[in-house]
Amino acid sequence: MTELLAGHVEQFAAHAHYWGFLMVFVFMAVESSFIPFPSEIVMIPAGFMAARAELLFGIPSLDLVLAVLCGMLGSLLGAYFNYYLSLKLGRPILFRYGKYVFLKPETIESAEAVFRKYGDITTFACRLLPAIRQLISIPAGLSKMHLGKFSFYTALGAGIWSAVLGGIGWYLASLAGNTTYRDMVFKGRDLLKTHFLWILIGLAAAIALYALSHALVAKAAKKTADGA
């Protein structure tokens, strides 16, 4: 999919000055739904163009922040689509007809298994993992996860992922000479694969910190209740 779409990045870039933020929002919404679409095609070029002052405001740091924000909001919209689709249709209909819209039963079952094992925090953690990133919203909807929690965890994970990809694009812009947008996408993807272990380590640390803080708050609440 990445190879197929990378050749069209030049065409998107030609309209990025006026429509770049809208394109980031729309394409990241598509990427976050059940439609297979690589986020690298969107956010790495966005960071690259922000660094080269090719987006709307021509102020690199501002354009990068806005691109990441648009990526996060677009991802949240796509996640809401999956969440409410699952919530309204239910498991039987998704299993019967999901295969016609890229949702195979075994794929849904895998996402459900992860969600059942690790709980609500997976809507954050899985936003930083390939393959399951978009699909984790489905079991969240099926389980009727609290919308506030779902929104917070999804936005947090999607924001970090958008920032990572945008940062890669920004970094590549500092190295680029006559690099084409197509080559830049592949360089960014390779860079992401090379350093993905560090992303996982950071993710594990964030989850551990969350678990520790959650345990401390619960302990403090219990002491307060016992004292009362």
C-alpha cells in the first residue's frame, strides 16, 4: 500500500500550501478507520513540508504543531467512526458482514483478545503499534467503553504517533538536498523501523508509569475511605 501511494505524494504536495492541514485531517481520519491507509504517507510529508515552510503559515514550528494537531484530530474522528459503528451494529453483524469492508472475523477477534487481556489502556498503547492501531477502537465500541476514557487514550496515543512521524519528516528535511517526496517517505519508513524498539521501550515506560500512578491514587483513595 505504501509503495502504491508514495508515488502520489508529489501531487498532494503541490496543493499543500493551502490545503495541507485539511488533507492531513482527512487522510488521518481515513487511516484511523477500518480502511487500510498508511499514516507514514501523511504525517512524514507533513513534517517535511512544515520544516521547509511549505504549509499554510510558512512558519516551520507553528506549521508542525498544527499538522500534528490535525493528525491527532483526524485520527480521533476515524476512531470515533469505528467506535460507534461497533457500538451500534454489534458483534454478530460485524462478524457476518465485516469481511466486505476489510474487517475479517479473525482480525476482530485478535483485537478483542488484546482488549480483553489489557483493558482500556490498550486504546492508548495500540495507537503506537502497526496493524492493530486502527482496529483497537472496534472492541472498545463493542465493550461500550466510557467515551471520555476512549477519547482521552485515543487522542493521547494518536497525538504521540503523529508527533513521531511529523518529527521524522522534520528531521529528513534537515538532511534533504534534492530528495523527492517519494524517496523521503521510504527513508522515513526505514528510519521508523530502525528506531521502533525505542518507541516500544518508551511505550512500556509510559504504561508502567500509568499503572504505578493509578495504584498510588487507588491506595490513597482507600485510605481516605477507611479513615472516613
